[in-house]
Amino acid sequence: MSTMIGSAPASPAAPFLNVLDPAFDFGSPEAAAAREHSWYAESPIGLLVLRYEEAHELLRDQRLKPNSEKYLEMNGISDGPIYNWFVPMIGNQNGDEHRRIRGLVNKAFTPRMINDLRGFIRVQAENLAAEMARTGVCDFVEDFANKLPLAVMCQMLGIPPADYETFRTWSTDIGLVFSLASGTDTATRVENAVIGLTEYSEFLIQNKKAHPTDDLISALVAAHEADGGVSMAEIRNLLVTLVFAAHDTTRHQLSNAMVTFSEHPAQWTLLGERPELTAQAVEEVIRWRPAATTLFRFAREDFDYRDLRIAQDTFLLVCAAPAQRDPRAYQDAGTFDITVTRDTPALQFGGGPHYCLGAALARAELGEALPVLARRLGPPSIAGPYSSRGPVGICGPETLPLSFG
């Protein structure tokens, strides 16, 4: 017998998790207990998918889609700059439209481009680590996690270093689009970021049309001019999206890594002694404390799934954070261990046709940064109170005072 989700209450036996409580943590015993009780839970904003198998299946289920209009409507936005950027964003498109825009990106955002950035990433990480080594206590977000992906993003897009700081606030705030339910001034910050980035993207496009160089924007403009398959408005939208993907998510993942290693100092020491463990360390950090804790979907139609009847337009949050600690999917799931090779892939980058375009770049940045930090600095310790964004959407420390060894 199915329980109805959407137009009628779910089973009273389903756990309830208040993900709008700023103190809520998907890594808490409460969340783990809910996952062990059921593959799903209720929340103030929608259905939470907690287990790995169901999360993996539903991310690829064609009866679900990322309905951006419906998502914004839930948060009181029906027009304006946020709407004009977020609705046509590549990650929110489906079918032929998604394939058309993604085809252009694939021509420019290549594995070779990412590999060519590795040397730059390594040099930046070395310089920033050397500066932190000279101080007793640092704010890791300010001194490293913000600066590294910002520099990489600007290098990739061909943005001059003089404009790094101009980009910084915009590229930090735009990721709050997935945290609109938290209220406060979130929507205003996202709107200001969208306006600033859109205007600056237009300036960059015109500059690269006149003076092309070896960067991603020049490659996108060249691909557009070669076949005209994507409009310049779509390229502007894509650039705003790339700024968000290349900076905000990675800075939170870097900071989440440091919180994790502060809790597991022996693992940090091991990474410094055995850099060949880097690839496994990157995957374990992503599994253990993902920056993208949740991915949203809406039901296209009424359908049955497992023990549920899910109604059309039901809002689902596929919860990568608890699913990536699901003991059904991972051996010793409750242990952080960089020596273990895990064959089960992380969920935070999505799945199917909507798999994150920036996943390879994020892994490259973590893969270059973590061994540099572990080699040059002793185990991190949290040196005072810190603030975090969370728990829904892109999550991680906003400040993070650290001392090393």
C-alpha cells in the first residue's frame, strides 16, 4: 500500500527533520537515525531522500526534473534578475534545450583545459600555504579557500587580476540561490550578485570578441560564432553560472575539508607523508562532508516509488550528505579514512544528464591543494568560533579560524 506525498500527508511513521533550523546538521545522530528508520523523511519544505540507493535512482529518474520556476515560486520570486538568470540556467534545462547548451560548453570546457590549469593551481596553493605558515592563526576561508578558486576561475575565464576583488563578493553571494528558504537578506544578496555578474560578463564577452585569448570565454565566443547554435544571451547566462560553480562550491569544499581533517589529525599527517593517497583523500573529503548537501527535484507527474505515491509537483531534496554515509552503500561508512578505495561514487555532483560540469575542476583544485597544505603545515586545529552556511544547498564555513600543528 502506498503513502501519498504531495497532495496529502505522508505516513505518520515517516521521520521529520527540521532542515530550516540553522543548527540542523545532516551529519548529526538525528539525521543518521532518520536514515536508518526510513529512506525518506518529511521536512518543512519537502520530501528528503536520505539513503544512497534511492538518491542515486531518483537523481536519474525522468519522472523528476529540476523545475526552476516552481523552486523560485516557493521562495516568493516570480520575476526580476534572479528569475531571469536561474530559470534558463543550464542545470535547470531539460531534454533538447539542455543538450544544445551543454554541447557548446563541452566544446570549450575540455579535460585538456582543466589539466592545463593544474600547474597554475599548484603554484597558487604553494604561495597561499607559505603565507599561512608565517602566521600563528589564520582565517582559512579568507586566506585560502576564497583566494584559490577565485584565482583559478579568473585564470580560466581570462579575467585580469586587478578585477579579482570585484568578482569576489558576487561569486560568493550567488551560491545563496540554493539557500533562499533561509530568508533574511539572502534574496537581495543573490540579486545584487546576478546583476553585477551579468553586466561584467557582457563586458568580458565584448572584450574577448575584439581581443580573443587562450581562455574559456574566448573559446565560447568562437564556438558561438562558428555555428550560432547558442545565443549571446545564453553565453552571458552560462558565464554567470560558471562563476558560481567555479568559486562558491569549491571554497566551501576546501573549508569543509579542513574542518574534517581538524577532527582527524592522524589522517592529515598521513596525507603529508603519503601524497599518493591524494586522489582517495579528495573523494573521501567529498563523501564525508560535501559542499552540496542537497539537490532539488520536482515530480513531473503522479507516480509510485517504493512505498510512496508521489504527487505531481512534489518538491524533493535528494540529500547527498546523509546518503554518502549510508552503511548500505559504503563499508565502514561512519569512518573517515583516506586509505580506503571506495567504488561507490559521490552524489553531490548530481547524476545523469545533469551531472555537474565543474566536478573535474573541483577535484583538480582539491587534488593540488590538499597535498601542498599537508606537506607544508601541521594538522589543523579550529582556533575559535566560526560561522557556517547551511544546512540546505551549498554549505560550509563562512569563516574558519585555524592553527596548524
